[in-house]
Amino acid sequence: MPKKTNKSNVVGIAALGATLAGLAAGAYFFFGPNGKKNQKNAKAWAIKMKGDVVEKLEAAKEVTEPIYHNIIDTVAKKYAKGTKATQAEIDELAKDLKKHWKTISAAVAEKKSSKKK
């Protein structure tokens, strides 16, 4: 008899992974090697933009590197139209967020493996 999968567990793990990815990106930005500099330079729009990225990550069923980059690009495009920030500032933040994929994916993988045990 085939083993039944619990769809709510799959969705729950995906949501947990997306949430962790978003939180890891934010934490790394503010507390990583350049954290002090980033904290000083943080502007309200940047914090809101990161929040929007986290929301979209939480809503995503699966988070892969291309999906992660696409979410950041989509949010950055929205902020380019509706904020006083310059395009260069928005591009810099988007570039910085994209650099953290390896850190985020490692944190998510580690969390998933500890959940399985």
C-alpha cells in the first residue's frame, strides 16, 4: 500500500523554509559583517522593501534561488516606481539581498534536516 503524504506538512515545511529564508536575509543584513554600516544607512523604504520580500517568501510554496531572485526583482521594481529612493539605492539593496542566497539556503537546509530527526 502506498504511503500517504500529509499535504499540510509539506505546505508547513515550505512556509517554515520561506519564513526562515526571509528572517535570515534580514538578520544577515543587519547583523552580518557589514551590519553596523547597514544599520546606520537603513532607510524606511529599505526596511519596508525587505518586509515585502519576506512576505512574498512566506507566500511562496517553494523557494529556490531563481524564485528568490525573482521575488527580489519584483519587489525592487515596485519600489522603483513608488518611493523617493534612487534607482541606484534600490539596485544596491536588491544586489545585497541576492548575495545572501547561499547563507539563507544553508540555514533552511539545516533547519529542515534538524526537523527530520
